[in-house]
Amino acid sequence: MADVGRRRKRAFIGSFTAAGGPGIVAAAVQPDSGELTVLSSVNGLPDPSWLELAPGGGTLYAVSETAEGAVAAYSVAGDVPEPVGAPVPVGGNGPTHLGVFDGHVLTANYGSGSVTAVPVRPDGTLAPAASGVLEHTGSGPYTPRQQGPHAHQVQPDPSGRWAVSVDLGTDSVRVCDLRDGVPVLRREFPLRPGSGPRHLAFHPGGAYAYVVNELTPTVTVCAWDASEGALKALVEVPLLPGVPDGDAYPSGIVVSPDGRFVWAATRGEDVLSVLAVEGGGEGLRLVGTVPCGGHWPRALTEADGRLYVANERSGDVTWFAVDPATGLPRRTGSLRVPAASCVVLG
């Protein structure tokens, strides 16, 4: 039975325990419908707001988005995530994201504006981070949110040569690699002042990247040169038709595996935007928006032709079937998860 459990598709959902969330939830994924059914939950790590599966899927990593800041590893061979080792401090405040890169888990520390590299042992457990911290510097024109750096996301590029971090506070994307386990800044690329970049997703072709901006409801199309680790902003595209009535705050962004569509979530408006990819990746066109199925969509992911959305304030994960011709999602179900923050499938 254990072998069957390891092979079947599962979802792992993060949540804010400080707001009543259950911690990390494991759910079974029904193959035909995409329906989620809770298998278990683990509540030992405060505010596990972002999760990532290691390559191969046997280990799940989670940040603890707290003032102290930590990252933890879990074995997911069974249906209950099992902690492997103690959480490791990241030397930064409020980590909001993580990525697996070059034998390390990298965390983006929003509160302190830094990126931390935590070594991964061969068995998937985490070693102390030691001095593996890259401090961001700079600010932006919107003083309520940009008085200093706020690293919001970090991930490897498709080539695996570079780690890319998105900083909301400095309106920039940084490219780094590791030297003796320490992140080293190689280049920094500015985006429009005051845009507040939050997350980035690469086109599957590897030559373009799309940056969703939190302080303005737009996405910036960028050219990406993996040979040089160079990013160049090309055009900024609106995520919403017309001007939003209030505070919009876009959050997550994903690209379809075939590279034909980009989806982005916008809080406040509570919608998912659908953008058609044009020119091989260099252009985006807004197709339309649909309701996110809840309130305050914090993150979204794509799997097997479906979208899954973590709605933080309504406390649920909703899933959508995607029309392969138009890219438009159609809501097909939901699972109650208080203070849901992200969902990953594997």
C-alpha cells in the first residue's frame, strides 16, 4: 500500500497558522476530475506559507514566514508529511518563497530583503545556513511599501545556471549564483519604478520571463538570456480591463506547459487573468478575467490542464478546468483550508 501512496498524485497546501490555518495539508488528487480530498495535516511549523517539492518529489520544503524566519524539510513518501530534522533558521525576516538550486534551498526573505542559501544533505535534510545570506539594497518611490528591499521570490532559471530573485521594494530582479554555498550577486535589472514586482514565471522555451507586479495590476514581459544571465524588460501589459476600482494587488503567475497562455491572480478584485502568449513569447494579450472562486487569491499553480488557487481570506483552494482553445478557466470544485497560502502538486 505504501508504494501505491507514493505513486498517486497529491497536493500539498500551505497556510497561515497565526490566522487559524491547519499548517501543511496533504490531499489526494482525483485523476479524472482534479478533486482534492484531505489525507492529513501537520501543524508543527508556524506559518508555512510557501512549499516546494524537491526534484523527484520525495521531500517537501516549507518556509516559516515569521520574524525569526526558518525553512523545514518533510518526507512525503507516505500520506502524512513527516519532519526530517529540525527547522533551520534562515538569518532573515519573513521568508515568503523558496526554490531548490545547486544543492541548496534558497529562501526569499521579504521582511529583511535578503536571499538565504541553506545546504541540502544527500538524504534531503537541511544543514545550517551559516553565512549563506545575500543582503539586497535599495528602495523604490512608493514609500509605504518600498522604503527598503523586500525579496518576494527566488527560483532557478530554466537552464539551472542562475538563481533569480524578485524584489518588490527595489523594483528589480537580481541574478545570482553560489560561491562556496553563499549567494553572489552577478547582475541586477531594473523594472519600472513603483511597479512592485512580486513573482516571475519563465516561458517553457526559456527565452522569456513574465513578472507580475503587485503595486500595479500589470505583468512585465522580459527577454531572458541564459548564457549571460541577463534580463531585459520589453513591455508592460495590464492584467485587468480598464482601471480597477480599488486596491488590486496581483499575486501569483504561471505559464501553461505548452507556452500558449499566462495566468495571474489578483487580490482585491478576486479574479484570475488569462493572457494569450504571442510572438513566440515576446508579447502578451489580455483575453479576459474570471472570478477566482473565493476571496484574496494568494497563489495559483497549474497541473494536468487544471488551475488550483489558494484563496487566503475565504479559506479555500479552488480548482478549475482550462479550455485548451481559449485558456479560460471554469471552476469545478473547492476544498476548505483556512488561511490557505499556496498549493503544490506532485
